[in-house]
Amino acid sequence: MGGNAKAAFATGFMIGLCNCGNLVSSNVFITDQSPRYKTGFGTGLGLTVLGLVASTVLKGYCWIKNRRRDDGKEDAKLEDSSEVLGDLGDEHPEFRYIL
């Protein structure tokens, strides 16, 4: 994350989102469905597939943004900027996204 504000938001958001797993898991494993738990395992499988798709899309986004930075297409933002390069965070010309 570039910049302190973005890093603080991302950290809090990640912790909050990850704690939602407890709410889901405690409600989808229904005791009447023992021992197969079709709802619980189906929900887990669905969320895993959703995570795989989301991470693939994010990887593609990072790759495209890095490619644009390598080609110099994102440097136009710097011409109007009066900020010091060290304070630009993820707008810095040498910043690269990784996943």
C-alpha cells in the first residue's frame, strides 16, 4: 500500500473482512445436515472459487498497471504534481504493484 492513509485503511479493512468468516462458518454448518453438511461445504467451496476469481482479476489488474508504468503511460500525472517524489506513495514512478 502506498502512503500511510491507504495502508491504515487496508489493514483495518482486511482484519474486519477476515473476521466475517467466523459469522459465516457458525451459521452455515447446520447440525441437522450432519455428517455431510452440504450447505456448509457448498458455501466454503463457493467462497473459495470467488477468492480464486478475485485474486486472478487482481493479479491481472496489477500486471496491467505495472505494464503501463513500464511504458511510461502513467508519468503524465507527475507533470502537474508539486509534491515531493518521496511523498507520492503509489503514484511514485518507481512504485510497482505485487501480489
